Amino acid sequence: MNDTLTYYVVALYGFVESAASNTVTVIVSGVDNADETLIPAALNLTISPNPFSDIAVVRYNLSKTAKVTMQIYNLKGQLVKTLVNDNQSKGEQLAVWEGCDEAGRHLASGIYFLRLNIDGKPEKPHRLVLLK
């Protein structure tokens, strides 16, 4: 839909009307499919259980096929584990963290952060609590 609209303002004081303001022209054009890129790619991310002692299961939905990177960081901001670094298809996805680092060593109890990047765009970090 394409349209051109013109607006102006008048003030009413009882039965007295002021002069019209300068006009403003607004041109409305159709929405392009390129705007679909503005739709968030990941929805409904859940981590359960949290806190956890053995494994934490991360579930999330992708609205489209995307390059996904999911990493775990400690409180110092150091990368401890990469859970996902791959292209994933649209739909429900699942990742599991056993509370280990890249070398398979069990990590200490504490707070860790999950960072998810979809097509290079970071999502809000999520907190995980590991209890031993």
C-alpha cells in the first residue's frame, strides 16, 4: 500500500478556531520482506534445572536457519566451554552442559554466564548456577 497523507494542526478555544499550522506530508509505502531480518532469531530460551549439579539443558527456538554460537563464561569473563558453534535449522534446538570446561575437567561451584550469538548478533546473557 502506498499513500500520501497531509496533516495540519488547529486549536479550539470554545467556539474559536486558530489558524492552521504549517502542513506536514507523510508518504506511506509498503513493507518489504527485507524487514523479516528484524524478527528475533531466537525465542523462548530456557535453562533447566538452574541451579544444577550434573547437567543443564538449554532449549531454544530458531525462527530461521542461522549460524549459532553458544558459549559459557566464568565470572572473570573467561571462556570455559563452547557448547554450539554451527549452522542450525529453524525450530527447537537443544544444548547440554555438564559443568565441564573444554578439556572435560569438572568446574567449581559458582555462577557462569551463557552467551548466545545468532548470525553474529549477541542475545542477552543468561546466568547459570553450578552447585556441587
